[in-house]
Amino acid sequence: MYMVSFHDDEALNTQLTVREGREIPPAGPFRKVAVKIIRISKRAEEELAVLQKLEHDNIVKFINFDKIENNGLDSHLYIIMELCDCNLTTFMNKSRNQNLSMETFNFISYQLLDGLEYIHGKRIIHRDIKPDNILVINDTSFKLSDFGITKYIPVGSKAVTQTKGGIGSDGYRAPETYVEKEDNYDHEVKITRAVDVFSLAIVLAQLISKGKHPYGSNYHYWKSNIMQGTGLDLSNVSNEIPEKRYHLIDLLTGMLSKDPEDRPSVYSIRGYEYFRN
């Protein structure tokens, strides 16, 4: 059995929790790790399978796993990963009162693009890219995490079928993933890697705008604005380098196109004028 000790012995009282622990190796020093504790389910097993296949500097590092089963009742999967300092939400909150330099923005953007290119190359759609699911180490290393609702694209196809209801996080979901009626949870739609490009664009827009969401300050309107393709406001994008700002807004606008066919692929983004000089 893989051994991890915790700082506390609180009972599991949520569907999902991530806790800090210490790895207890057979030999060698202890090291701090993050332990994602999730009730065993098909989705949990799928997340584990995805993590086991990924190895990249900009993807949270999978270390090991363990299962504690109790005749199918309250059985849990323990996914052990590298321990990061914080998520991108916390990182942005720390610097909310100052403009992020274009140099730092580019440094972070390249890492997120690298991570997304890697999983897209593995035919994986993340489907839940948002600041909370991007982890940070030493303010210098940025990693995609939380692969709990990923989808594999079948070989020979560019899209995958998903049921529209309730997948992803409001405010970061691409418009094609929403339902017109809240009770229409059985409606199916073909989604592509473009849903991740849309989500990443919102994250990048927030990163260079002191955390301000490009679809408004009131989260109640995010969903309707995204669904209707209205209310996009990139006026808060940093004006540190005016000519670069123009090209960045052009890039973000393209990534946030309502029609997924009009969005650039993650592979072509660095060919845009903003990243060329």
C-alpha cells in the first residue's frame, strides 16, 4: 500500500477534497504532496487513467494512487500529486492592485499554451479550464490541473459528443456547451478542442486585466452574455505597450468567437501577430 500521512484526521464529509499530506516512502526523506480524495466512481477512475498518461512540465505531476474500498460503500480513491503553492485565482488576487507586465503575462501564457498543446496532442479536451484549475509553484511554474471531466476525441474524429447539461464552470464554458433550457439535460452536442481555447482566452483576459472578467463584473450575466455572444469587454487589457495591446485584443477576440470554427487552434495561437515580436 502507498503510504501518506495527514496533518489531521477529519472525517470525509464532501464529495471531493484535496488535502496536504506527507509521502512516506520505503526509503529516503519525506516530501509534502497533495492528495485528492474522491469517492470511487467511473468518472474518478477516468480521471486517474488520464493523469497516469500525462507527463509535462505544465501539467500537475501525478505521483501515485491508492484505493480504500468498503464493499462499495464510502470507498475512496486517493490520487497523490505534487504539492503546489496556490492556484491562479490566488496568484491574481495577490497582484490585483498592480498591472501585470507584458513580459510576465507572456511568460505565463507560453506555459499555459504549452500545457494545452500537450493535452490536445493527446486527443484530450479538458473542458474545465479556469483560474482555480491552474496551479502555481514559486510564482514561476504554471500547471493545468483537475482532469475530472476530460473527454477523449476518438481517433479519426475532430469532435466528441457530450450531453450539454451542467458540464464545466459558468463564466468559462464555451457557448456551444450551454443548453437553451435549463431542464434540457439530455440534449447532445459535438464539441471540439475549441472549447478549451475559449476558456483559456477568458483566463488570459483576466490575467492581463487585474482579474476583471471580459464578460462583465456581474457574474449573473456571464452565462447569458457568453451564450448570446454579447457583452464582451476587453477595455481593461493592460495598455503598457499600446501596439502590443491592439494585437492582444485581436487575438483574444478571435479566441472568444461564438462560432467554434472561427477560433484559432491552440497550435496556431503563437502564429498571431501578438506573439510574433
